[in-house]
Amino acid sequence: MSLKNWRKLTIGGVNLEPGSALKNITASFRSGKKPVFNPDNCTNCFFCWVFCPENAIIVDREKITGINYDYCKGCGICENECPVEKEKPITMEDEPVEY
């Protein structure tokens, strides 16, 4: 998906179908950074999962197993909320932005 016409969008807006985020791939809005998950450093506290506004944290069998990049917008909340002090399991890394 290309964002070259983003300036033509109406400022503000109304979501006529709330709760539809999982129906729509929203990764094209990513900020230029993306979270990278290292399961070896994860304590499975689920803070990232609780605070992720896009439901992009993947959980399987009561463990965090990764990031769903189709929905992640690169906000960095998952990294910020993680209580691990050394060698965080989620780190934000640069990602090339396509226009």
C-alpha cells in the first residue's frame, strides 16, 4: 500500500465500523521503526500485550511468541512498558519507509 496521497485525507474522521482493526492491514502506517522480539529475554509478564493499542503481540499457549507486523504501527509502547531492565525482549529498530 502506498501512502503518497496521504495529504489528501480529511483531517480527523469518524470510524463507522469500530472494532474493525483486525479486518484491515494497518502496517503501512508504521512510524519507520518496528519492534523486534527476542523470546530468550522475555519473562511473559504480558505488559506489552496489555498495552499494545493494535493487538499486534502474538500469544500462543500462554507465552508471547512474536509481533504481528500486519497490524503493528511502530509506536514503541511495547518496548516502553516492558519491565525487563537488561536486554529487553522487544527493541525498536529502524525500518525502511516506503512512499
